[in-house]
Amino acid sequence: MYEFRLYVVGRTPRSEKAVETLKAILSHSIRNGHDLEVIDLMANPDEAERDGIIATPTLVKASPPPVRKVIGDFSNAEKVAKILGLGEEP
């Protein structure tokens, strides 16, 4: 099971687009299940400390290890999947 946290600042059209893009990437790349938690740092500022978030949007692959982060543009699905190490079964 893969676990992801997406950190955003406010629920904006841009952040909603990032969420939809990531859902599509994850559904296409992961066959054995995943969880995507979206954390709005405007509503929960202390959550940034958990993963050392300094910029948004940031996607954190929390498990399985190794932990990996993607910051910024999620429009290139192949590049995001490669950075996260997806396509490989854990």
C-alpha cells in the first residue's frame, strides 16, 4: 500500500487541478492500492513540520520507503511517477 500526502495552501482552482492530476497519475501507476491525503496548510499550519514542507504544492510519498517528495508542477505525469519510483511493485 502506498501512502501520499499532498500539501497545498488553500483550496484553489490550481490546487484542485493538482489533486485531480495526482489522482489520475496514482490510479494509472499503482495497482495494489494507495491513499492520498490532501493537507491544506492554511487550515492546519502545524502539519508542515511533519514532512519539513517549505513550499507548496508538495507531494510526499510517505510509504513504502524511501520517502520521496515532488514540489511544484505535477503536469508531467511520467516525470512525477518516475520521481516517486512508481511502476515498481514494493
